[in-house]
Amino acid sequence: MSPNPKSMSDGVVTRFAPSPTCFLHIGGARTALFNWLHAKANGGKMLLRIEDTDRKRSTSEAIDAILEGLTWLGLEWDGEPVYQHARAARHGEVVEQLLAKGLAYKCYATPEEMEKMRERAHGEGRSAVYDGMWRDRDPGDAPAGVDPVIRFKAPNEGDTVIEDQVQGTVTVANKNLDDLIIARSDGSPTYNLAVVVDDHDMGVTHAIRGADHLTNASRQAQIYAALEWETPVFAHVPLIHGSDGAKLSKRHGALGVEAYRAMGYLPAALRNYLVRMGWSHGDDEIFSTAQMIEWFDLAGIGRSPARFDFEKLASLNAHYIKNSDDGELVNLVRAIVPELSQEARPPNSDDEACWEKLALAMPGLKERAKTLIDILDAGRFVFVSRPLDMDEKAENLLDDEARAVLGGLLVSLEGVEDWSVEQIEYVVRGYAEKTDLKLGKAAQPLRAALTGRTTSPGIFDVLYALGKDEAVARIRDQVR
């Protein structure tokens, strides 16, 4: 049995259908991105469905995190989110239709009987477990007081064939697929039934999802055929593994999207990184959003699992930071401060003047930064108050000789009227030459006095960002 794909006459409709039992993890984010890109590339729509039928494990916090994560990534969906649990009546209606057509039946098998079937199937090396004991049985044999499950009457001869856009032709012998439960004894629908009904009613043309759902595709194709509904085009994307090839775990990067935001990654960089995990366009590594949309196609998705590599993500993020607008970067840094621990937050972060200084320092800060956290750490000097707390290396560097150099520089800098990077550099270099010092011998004491550290952005950028009054005051604090 090979179902016909949906007609494309009404345009491409994809859907991202996360389960709100956890936050939006990195694999789910890539699935959402692929659905979004395929819809955009074909002038279609991406719908969002929250598959919250597992009421015990679904949480409002997870739903909020999914919505916020998609929004942060820039993956807007079309229309309002659909909540699967709210469609239970519709799912039940379809179950009744299948029962009325003789395509489903009530099963009263006991847990003990099911356990014996499992043992028998295992002993015979079969994947199908249920033996169809109630498939054609007289309903009059039903035991009293027992609420049955509803099973789909699956074809038991021939094959079910899926023409998957990523995995190729996938053929499953129907004898290996037993009669699927489509409604539990309490009347609630099971996953495969609900997905088919929802995808059909939402007009989904392409079901793009993780390869872990491939085993569900043949089940769902059978239900589509029984209902005489068009089957969507399936595309099962390989999963993401760690850099060592093992199943992705937290140590590899299996974190929620909100964690990447808090770690200082840019949404554009994460989008770019995710699209290259399993999809390629020649040897290109860096894509604008417009290029992703223009070039994306399902044929470019490989069959092998992608490998998550933090170093590559950091390198890509550094590229995006370096090429971002300074004001935009300040806003992005400000946005993550509330998510940091109290210890990690810069002091005086509610002082607007500090953020204005960070903007002045940004040209130098973004050149070396791999994350927004790097920018915040390297730019911490604009937030601290006098007198500065010196780290041990800075304290040791400020010996009598260094303080004498600071004294001379203080006089020169106090005379600067045009406080620009160019003029500051001219004065500092001029002082070094006049006193027969290498530039480093002048810059290092300045760095320690101005930042409390021995590493910082370019010293001329630091002086400029602090402004003349603050810079001079910090130097004067160290001159004895």
C-alpha cells in the first residue's frame, strides 16, 4: 500500500508539533527551523501544534518556554497555536467513524493476556505483539464491566510503503504491524490517531520531523488510507549526536534553547549553525536568513546523524558578533543580564550611563568575543565603581615604577581636550616616545589602573569608553 502525497494546489503547509513535557531542546529547534524554511522557501505556512495530550507531564512552563524559544530564534508561526488536548472531541469522532466502518474494533484483552502475547512474540522473534484476539470476535463475548481499548484494524497482508523525502523508500511488511490502539479505555486518543486527524484538519502537506518518528509513519499511513485522506509528504530528519558520535546529552549540548540565549549566543548564529546540521548547500558555511530561505530544500538533508560541536558554534557566533551593529549588541547583552546569576551580573547594571560607555567600547569588545557573555566580561570595567578592586596580577603589576609612569601619563591625559581614540593614542604614544618607553610599558599600568585587570580591550578604546573624567580619576587613584 503506497499512499498518494497531498496535492500541492493549496500551497505548502508544514507544522512544528512539540510535546510540552520539557523545554524546546536543540533538536526540536532544528526541526522547527527546517519546517519554517521549507514553508518560507515555497511561499507556504508553518503551523504550530502543542501536543499536550499527556496531561500528567505537560506543563504551562514548558509551553511558555517553547513559544519564547521559537520567538527568540525568529521562527514565527502562522495563526494561533493549536492545542491537541482541546481537540479530543474531534479525535473521538474519527474513532467512532472507524468503528462504524468496521475499520476499528473494541478489544477487551487483559494485561495478563497481553503479557503472554509479548512473551510469545519475543520468543518467535516477531515485532508484532498483539495477536488480534478480539479482531473478529463476537461483541457478545465482551466481559461485563470492562472498558475496552479501541484498536485499528490494520491490513495484515502486503506492504506499507513510505516515500520519504530524506530516508528514501521505506517498506514495512504489514504482518509486522499489529492492530494499533487508537483510543485508550478512558476514551482518550493515542498519539498516532491524534496526529493523523490534526494534520489532516490543519491541511498539513509536509510532515518534517525527527527520524525517531519514522516507525510511526507506516502506522499513520495506514490510518490515512483507511479514512481515504491524502497522506502528507514525509521527511524524517536524522537525529543530532554529540561531537563524539554518541547520543546527544547535556554534556554535548542537549540543552533548552533558553540556555543558549543565556550563554550569549545570537539567534542568527544559532539558526545558521542549526541549518548546517544535516543540511548543506555546497561548501557554504555562513548563510543570511534570505539565503537560507532561497536555497533550502528537503533534498539537501543528509541521512547521517549530525554532530553537535560547541567549538564550531562559538566560532560562528564570533563571526556574527563581529559583524553585528554595536547598538544591537548592547541591547542583546542587556537582555540576558536578568537571566544571569547575581554573582555573574555586572554591578550598576541599572545605570544608563554604564550602558552608554559599553556602546562606546563595543567596537573593541566585539572583535575578540565569541559570546555576549565574553562582551559582558571584557566590558565589566565600564560598570565598576571607584575605587576599583584589583585582581592579584593587576595589584602586583602596579609597583612604584608603574605608578611613576601613571603619574606622567596622568599629566599628559589631563591636557587632552579632544577626547577621541585618535587623540588619546597620539598622546599616550607621544609620552612613551618622550620617556623612551615601549608602548607596552605605558599601556600595562594604564590597563591595570583603568580596569583592575591585566587583560582588556585595546587600551585606547578603554580610555575613550570611560570618558575623560572617569579615566583620569581612576588613574589618579593609583598615583601615590
